[in-house]
Amino acid sequence: MIFGLVHPLLDISATVDQQYLDRFGLKANDGILAQEKHREIYDELLNGSKFDVKKIPGGATQNALRVAQWYLRERHATTIVGCVGDDKVGQDMRELLDREGCRTELMVAEGANTGTCAVLVSAGANRSMVTRLDAANLYKHSHLISDKVWSIVQESSFFYVSSFMLNCSCDTITTIGDYAVEANKCFMMNLSAPYLSSLFKDAMQTVLPYCDIVVGNSDEALALADNFKFNATELQDVVKMLADLPKHNKQRKRIVMITQQELPVIVYSEGRIVEYPVIPISPEDIVDTNSAGDAFVGGFLASYAVGKPLKDCVQNGIEAAHMILKVSGCTLTLRD
């Protein structure tokens, strides 16, 4: 079973015009954290009748676990742990995740709103994403070590966390990491965003030694190299240096995977680098690029967790990303 520590968000997608974007000072193709002036967007999308709204569970780590669950099929092959509010949005998200087969053990923050991401689609398939973290940023270590959740940790064979969680619950990550080392279970972390290796450098330095697998994109890897003073600008050198950082579990050699959009995926393992070409796709077939990286991780996880060879795991990740490029958001068809 795959255990994921996530920022649970509900993506709320609607098609809007340029006038609506201008009203809130938004760019057509951008991603920002919500300010107070943006709160009206969520009220209008969730409570109004002006828009045809589509609700999809979101958040990068949650998306990856949803894709892994889609491939694995067995109900509750993945467990999603994080924090939601005591509101209808949180209830809706739990129901959607349950329908997809994911197990959820979500802490409920009383009086808080569940984290949401307003995905405003405009002309040219542009997407302006406005994220309100709210309860997602309130996760507590005490929830992890509760009897029920800790028993799931012990049942799990694979752990996946996002660097976004360094902001609110680094002690939770290290507790999972300590257990993974002790039990010789695989621990994987996503670099998640270029700014995190600067803003939460100390926390990332604390967590990286637990990582058996590190995944990210080229911008995130190069930002980490700069912030960690690697004195390297070539991506292949950065990947090797990242793999060679100190490591707690000596029984597992670190794997590093870096995606580069349409360029090959760089994978470092067992002392060598292999590049895996992505599947070509014409621009007119691309509906949405936002969840492709999440899907890559999910496809990889689904294969790696059942013991497939590394090359097959990477290929499955590439195929998953290709699939998600053709749909809006991380939309998955329900399976019987």
C-alpha cells in the first residue's frame, strides 16, 4: 500500500472571460496563492449559478496518488493523509476520492475551510489558478501518530510526500522517514516547486537524507543546486550530486528522476544516468499541461510499488503523463 502525505485541495474549474480575470487582477496563464481580494471567486464558483463548475480532487501529491490508484485498481491501494476543513468542500472531496478507490484518513480542522484551487479557464485553453491553502496548511503531527493512522503507516510499504509539507509539518515527514529507515521501506519526496529549496532550505536539508527516491522537474533541480551551492549548472551533474547527498538508509541506493517537459526524463540509479524519451504529442492534442508531472509520478508509483523493473516504472510514468496531457486537469475515468 502507498501512503501519501498531501495538501488536500479541491480543484474548482470554470470557464470565464477576460473581463472576469481583469476584475480580480489575474493573468490568463498563471498560478498564485490567493489574497483576500480573491475570496469572492470561491463564493461565486461554489455557491452561484453563473458558471458550469467542475470539481476534481487536486493538489500535486494527491493527484499522483489518484493516478497510482487508477492504475493499481485494488480498492485502498493508496492512502491519502492530510488536513481538510469541517465544511461541504471537504465532504465533497472525500466522496470523490472514495469513488476513485482511494482511502482517506484526513484530519479535520474545526472552523477552517478546506483548501481549494480555483482553475479559471479562458480563451486559448489558458488556465489561471488561484490556490487557497486554508486547512491544508494546518496538518498536525498528533494526527499521524494516532493509533488508527499509525497502524496504516505500519501496514504501508511505500511513502510519498511533497516538499510543500515542509511548510507546516516537517516533524511529520521525519517521523515517517525514521520509520521507513527502521523498516527498510521506500521513502520518496517530490521537490514540488523551485522556491521551496530556498524558503525551506533547512527543513529540506533535514528531510533529504531520508529520501530513497527524489523526483522533480528541471527548474526545481537547478534551483536546489543553486540554493545548496552545488557549483553545477549542467542538469546531469546536478542529478548526480543530488543522488550523492548523505542518506540514512544505507540498504537502498538513491534514485533521482528529473522531468524536462518535452525533453527526455533523466534518471540516475546505480551510479549511472539513463535518459528516457517522452511520447511525442502534437500541440493541438494538448488540453492541459498542469497535471502531467503529477501523472508521471502516479504512473511510476503504481509500477514501482508492485516491484516492476525501474525502466518499466519510468515508462509507465511517461505514458501516464501523456494520457493526462489530453484532458482537463487530472481527470480520471472511473473504472468498475
